[in-house]
Amino acid sequence: MAQEYILAKPEDLLNVGFGIHAEFGIGRAWWRGHARSDWPLVPSVFRSSGVANRGPRFEMNISNRFVQGARIRRSDCPPRDDHASWLLLMQHFGLPTRMLDWSESLLVALYFAVSDDKNADQDGIVWALHPTIFNEQHIGRRGFAHARGKLLNNLHAKAFNDEIALGSAQAAAVDPPHGDLRMLIQKACYTIQEFRDGLETLPGSEKWLRKIVVPHGRKDYWGRALGFMGLDQAAIFPDLQNLASHLSKLTFEA
């Protein structure tokens, strides 16, 4: 079970961040924010609204149909056999995938933990992951896995063909190329997995996972603090739709 911290006071942010870094040792942590502390670390395609209720080949069908439909709608699609890039594109546009988004920035993860108004009355959570220790356990090699490397090719490709044999790699922490501005700004990285179990339930997770609870009564404080630091909706999502949404919420003096 992952060790738990509380993020309530301003000084907790640095104390917790430095503390987790010291516990993990060499290397930098990855971070992921959830608006609810009871949400598991399960990729969207394996959640209750995904493959479990929509047929055993749901993932393969939606992945291939996305590829078929994307080419006429987008001019710069990846090559057909670049499965990692296709999954990143699918994830970017909200299609359920076997990926979980993480960030190298604790502040970005905290934004996602506190910015969901629908869950303002629920405690949020920020997960901390040590990606290289995670990979040592799951792919037998300490270090980052590359999105287009041979070791992970089948783990990505199986989203498009469920008859592919996986071999030993069932999950991995991947440091991807930043293919668009959003990934760059959010300092994006991801984990990918073949199974439906939440990462927090896996044996050995106490070695590479930590949990930071954000009390619901402090969400508004942290949201305003991040805004003062320039981390708002328009900064996290650098497109016109989110810029317009952010501006529409502002108030101005007469």
C-alpha cells in the first residue's frame, strides 16, 4: 500500500515534494492528479464504462475505427504501424485507451486534483510514481522506456490487434516525444498497461508509489494559489476553446 501524505498548508507542498523525492532516491517523480481520492489508477479503456460493459473487443474496435476515421479529418496522421503515436493521438482527443497520463510537474498534477468543480466537495489526490523503479519491476530494466522501442511495441500494438502475444512486458512507464504543445506544457508522460487492475493494488507498489490527499476544504485555496502562479485553464490547455472558457469565467473591475 502506498504511503499517504496530506496537502493542506502552503508549506506542505514543498515539504511533501522534497520528502517523496528523498524517499524515492535517484531520479525524478512523475505526478498524476485525481479530483476524487477514491478513483483508482486504471486506464479509461478498462474502467467500468469501458471494455467491461461494451464487449471483449471494445478496445480493438474503437482503436482501429479511430485510425480509419482520422485520416480524412487530419492531414498529419502517424504512419499506420506507429501504434504508440496513434494511442497518444487517441488519448489526446479523449478516446478510451490503455494509457494513464502523468506529468513531471507536481503543480500540473495538483491543478487536475483541484480544478473539477463537479467534485469540489470530495477530497482530491495527487499520486507520485517513481517511473524507473516501476519499470525495473515490470519490464526488468531500471530506466525510462521509449514509446517506439522494440520492448514495448507489442504492448502498444495489442490495442489494435488483441491476438498479439505480449511477452514479459505487461506494463511500463514511458517517456514519450512531445508531439504537440499541450504535451510540452503539461510535461506529459504516461504509463501503459495490459490489465484492468489499478496500479495502486499491485504487489510491490509501496516501492514506487506515493499518495497525497488534498482535503476538499482546501481545494479552493490551492486552485487560487495555482492561478496566482499562472497555472490556470488557459495555461494548462493551450487552445482557443480553453482560452475562451477561461476568459468567460473572469470578472473585471468597472
